[in-house]
Amino acid sequence: MKDHLTRRNFLAATGTAALATTITTGHAAEAGGDLPLRILGIACSSRKGMSTAKAVQAALDAAKAVNPRIEVELIDLGGLRIAGWSPNPTQDDFDAILPKLNDPQLGGLIIGSPAYFRSLSSLCKAFIERCMPLREGGKPLVDKPVGALAVAGNRNGGQELVVQQILTAMLSYSMVPVGGKSPAMLGGTLWNDKDDVTQDETGMQSAKLLGTHVAELALKLAGNP
């Protein structure tokens, strides 16, 4: 009888503990589901507030519209002093950007660059190189989605090449490359005709599709269907 009661008590205690664990886990997941996910947009043009920044902002606006959890921020590198990577880098404006990339609520990145000679800008290259410290420690970029867009002075100005270059480089940080949605499969490709990228309806739509896809994947990776 004593053994029987002991087993019964044990099973009851085990069931209670399991239920408590389930409730606690459920509350933790629910709480985590309420935390914001921040999508950072990096505009890598020396021309502050111009075509590349406008294209990245369009992608961010589309990302924000996906879900109330999504927060967005544009980081316009125009006018900032950011040197390329060095074993002993000098202090510059990247120091203020690094904490944003280390934010635990970072959900993903959208990186935009002008296409110069069918290649990414030197400012974009410097930004990517200076992310080197993020490959150490907590590695906050690992398994986070990254999308890319490019702006050129004509319709076929090397935009897709630049997008590929950015995404390939970010694989070095174990990020998850994300394209747009059909027909913008690779990412955002925009034509800056007469210095007004907003007039390129096809290009602006590709930027919006990219932003939407980055946000959707960020939510899925964070456990939000």
C-alpha cells in the first residue's frame, strides 16, 4: 500500500510539474512574441538623403507594414566618416552604429548601395568590413535575414551585380540572404532617372517586395508564424 501511494504521489507530482513547465514555457513564448523585431536599413551612399536612402526607406516602410512587432530604422551613411577594416581601426562614425547591430532585438538588415562601375560603393564595402567584430562574441548577425538593393543611373547599370556582391559578403557573417518576391527575385533594383528614384515604379516596387520578404522571414525565424 505504501509503495502504491508513493507511486501515485510521484505521478501526481510529475504531472503537476509538467503542467507548470508547460504554462511557464507558454508564457515565455508569449512574452517573446510581444518583443519588437528591429529591421535596420543601411543606405551606403555618400549622398545623404538621396536616391539610395529613399529606396531603403521604401523597403523599411513595407517591412514595418507586415506586423506590429516590426520596428524599422534607417541608418544613412551619407556624410559619415567610415574607414575600411584594419587590425587597429581608428575611431570614426562607425562606433555609433555598432551598438545598433549588437541589439538583441535586431531582426534583420536591408543594405542599399549605389552601383558605381557595376560594383558596390566604397562606403558600402567599408561598412561590411567594419562589421568584423560581429563575427565574435555573441555573433548577433548569425541566422538573421539580410536583403540588398542597388540604385544605378540607368536601367541596366549593374544593380543585380551589386545586390549579389552585398549578399555574398554578408554570408561571411552567416546571415540568411533574402530576395524579394516575384518579380523581384534577387532584391531591389532601381533606376535613378533624372535624380528621382521615386519615379521608377518598377524599381520602387522591387524595394517594397524586398522589405516585405525580409520582415516575413525575420518573424518566422523568431518563432512568429
